[in-house]
Amino acid sequence: MKIICIGRNYSEHAKELGNEIPERPVIFMKPDTAVLKGNDFYIPEFSNDVHYELEVVVKIAKGGKYIQKETAHKHYEEIGLGIDFTARDLQSELKSKGLPWELAKGFDGSAVVGNFFKKEDFNLESLSFSLLKNNEKVQDGNTKDMMFTIDDIIAFVSQYFTLRVGDLIFTGTPKGVGKVEENDILEAYLEDKKVIDIRIL
């Protein structure tokens, strides 16, 4: 199982980090060891600025290569939410040197994956999701604001990587990302259903 992540897929998030608006999906990956086990996230010792990034996650149900956008919907049956934890200070250091981001994005526990639900239960073109930190809403997103749709992403990614059953695609985060501190509580909602509850340690 591989975790494929899309960066800068919401223009307001790209702007808040001072990044250019991409003309095609920005791709990075996390290893399967990045998946958080349990509900406790431990801030790694190598970072003093870990950020949360809430995202809609797609689970691949049918593998493929060179998938066309028109048939991309046949390759997934479930969606959910995930949190991409990012060591922002380390990422900034790596980017300034022109180096890859993996150390800042792929460390152990950096990918929170909630429960998955049948995609037919939602309107994927206007799917709302939100993140609360200590009972305060910090991210409020909707898939209608994505620059690249789920089908766009699947078609694009499959030109480069063969997709396999069980692969996860993190589809990008809306604006409102921010730092986590010890004892913070993060709660993620898909529409009005709470699907993630994480404690920061």
C-alpha cells in the first residue's frame, strides 16, 4: 500500500503558504509506516513546528495504469478523511535547499487515516469537511473548491504510478493549517459525522 498526496490543491491554502498556484497536481508520497496507529500523535523530536492538514482521502478499489478521467470513478468506492502532519520547519529548510520533502512529510505517524464510507452516500462535487482544534473550528473545506477533482487526480497519478488496490490518495488541504501543541485535541468531521479524534502528545 502506498500513500499518494496532492499538494496545493486548494488555491487559498497555496496562497497562505506563499506558494504558486500549480498548473498540474503537485505530488509527494508517504510510506505505509507513516500511518498513525491509535489515536495519540507524538510530536517528533526533530521538529518544533508540526502542522495539521485535513484532507479528503480516497481508497483505490481497482488498480490500473493510464486511467482516463472518464473511467476514474470506477477505481474507487470509498472516501474518508485524513490528516497530513507536516514538520513545517523541516520542510521549509529542505525547500530552501532544493531538496525533497520526505523527511518533513513521511515520518512515522504523519498520516492519520479515519474510517471510510461508501462514496454513493455523498455528493463528491460538494462535500464539506472540517477540523476542530480544542473545540474551535480551524479548517472548513469543501471539495467544490478543489482545483483538481478526485477523477482528475486519479487520471494524472496513474500516468506515472500504477495504482493498486488499497492505495490511498490524500487529495489536498484547504486553508487554515496550523501548528499543534502538546495536549491539543483534533476532531475531524465529514459533513456532520465525526470521523477522527486525535490527541497530541
